[in-house]
Amino acid sequence: MDPAWLLLLLPTAAFSGWVAAQRKPNNTRGNSKKLPEAYFKGLSFLLNEEPDKALQVFLQVVEIDKETVEMHTALGNLFRRRGEVERATRIHQSLVARTDLDQSLRTMALFELAQDYFKAGLFDRAENLFHELNQVDEYREPASRFLLQIYDQEKEWRNAISVAEDLQRISNQNLSVSIAQYYCELAEKAITEGSLDEASKYLRLAFKSNSHCVRAVIQSGRISSMLGNHTNAIAIWRGLEHWAPDALGEVVSHIANSYEALDDHKSFLLFLENALEKNPDPRIISTLVEAVKKQRGELEGQAVFLKLVRKYPNLESLCQLLGTANGSNTGSEVSNDLTIVASLISQVVKKEREYHCRQCGFNSHSVHWQCPGCKGWGTVQKTLSHRTDHGQQLDLAP
């Protein structure tokens, strides 16, 4: 244990002793000496790295004078912050167990004990205490925040929705994005189980909470596609063009499948051209090139790809371009050089993090609806691709 942090306890102990002296002016000389002696004995144990002996001394001080409850609550809090949850729990449990404490002091100790359980991962115990504290006006908001974290981690989405909606009412925090994501979690489970009507119900609630929930749009389109209504699915996904074009890369494969099912290749090419003007995502570029190759042949596809690389240059496209050039120079010295360059660029592309959390800065290769770093919902977004020649229309005419 680092003795430096224990110096923080010295002013706390001194102040607590001073308060006790002010509140009890008629204390005997023996009692007035007994408290400081006990405090410094406990601090001596702490400085000698004997925290369990120190803990016992401090708990005995509570038995001497209940006016020192605040000091022991703070001490337990310090233990918890240092990760010594077991010692913090012993302090707070001893306070809660007392029958002669003022109700406000007991409630304060109960809140600290609930946090000890939460820190230790004892969510069932923490949940019970936070529910009890949720009935006390002073602790309702902080208790609700801890309950929301518990239900979030335990994936109890219905309970999370209930607590989040209550928390919105008693605080100024807007939790509509998180609530929509909770409904999306329920919808995903229903989709997996084949309960599409139930999933649609959850998605309507998600849109009611957050009308611009990208994940709900993706799921709604999936449901229409699963029901065979590909025209409606495409219309749902293409709605992103107007208010969330940066998300088009997430649905381009879904849209491709639905256009394929409708055998409408012309409309698909038009969609891809328009999508690229709004979001030159490598996935859209790749999909467009493959679509042209399929309809017009390999050479035409390569020609279109060259046009796209010139208009929307990025490392991934350059890597593909080098691979194409390499294929046309097999066995030559130039081919070997291109192979080395393509390999180097490929390594850079693999290391490049295309998604980042706007809240904590967490980076990843794929989208996460909940940030693995800060646990925020809907905060991970795709890094915008480099754009050039905005005013130039791409000519795909054969």
C-alpha cells in the first residue's frame, strides 16, 4: 500500500475529531484523549502496511462515538477507489448493521455499500440495494444510473429501458439514443428467433425514441427483405442517402442482394453512382466495379475502376489497382516491385482503424453499436473517406 495517499486521512481524522469535540463539549478528559489516540494508532497501522489491523481500530472507534460515521464512510470510499473492495465492504457493512445510527447516515453508508458490491461485480446484491435507495429522493438519480449500468452489462434490455426512461424524467440527460439501441437489441433477438412481428414492434418503439436510428433502419430493411418485400427493403435502406449517407457502406451488400432478387441491375448501378457522390466508401466502390464486370465484362470493370480510383483515391483502392497492374505484368521486374508495394500498402490498410468513437476516441476495424471503450451507445462512427472532384459526375456509360 502506498503511504502517500494515507496522508489524505490525517486532515480527515483531525477534522472529524474537532467536530466531535465541538458537538460534545462536556466530554470527559479521558474520552477527549481516547479518540485521537485511536485515530493515530489506526494511521500507524496503515503506514506500516497493516491495513487489517488499522481497519479493526477504526471500526472500534465507531463503537466509541457514532459521530465519526462520516469519516469512516470516506475511509471506505478511499479503499474502494484503490481497488481494495473487501476492506471497503467491511467498513460499510459494519455501519449499515448498526441499529443506533441516524437514518440519513445509514442511507449514506448503504449507498457506499451498494457501490462496493457493484465494484466487486456482485450485481444481484448491488441491484437490491440500489432499488432500495431509488425510493429515497436524494439518492434516486445516482441509484438509477448504477441500475442502468447493471442492466446494460447484464443485457437485461427491458429493465434498462424502464430505468432509462425514469432517469430521463428525473434528470436533464437525454437518453433517447441509448433507449433506441435497447429496443434494437430486443429486435435483434426477435429476428434471430424468427419472431418478425415482435421485432417490428420493437423497431417502431426504437424509431419513436430516436427517429434517426441507423441500426433500426438496417434492421427494418432486413425484415422486409426476409419477408420477400425487396422493393420496400431497398426504399428503407436508401432513406439513409438523405440523412445518414456515411452509413451507406453498411447496407450496400443488403441492397445488392435485394436488387439481385428483383433482377433490376440498371437501377442498382444508378443507386451506386449516386451513393458514391455522397459517400466514396471502398465497399461501394468495390460493389460498383463488380456489378459492372458482371454486366459488361472484365475490361469494362477495370476501366470503371481506374476512373473511380482517380476520382476517389484511397489506400485500399490503390492496393487493388496495384494488384490489377501486377496481373498484367506477370514475371517482369516491374511486377515484382508492384508486388512489394502492394504488400506494404496492404499492411497499412489492415492496421488502419476505419471506425472511431466520438466520445472516447476508441478505434476499431468494424462498427460497434456500443463502444467497447466507454460503453456509449451509437457513438462509434466511420471515418470519412477522402473525397475529390465533388462536382465531376462519374461517367459509367459503356
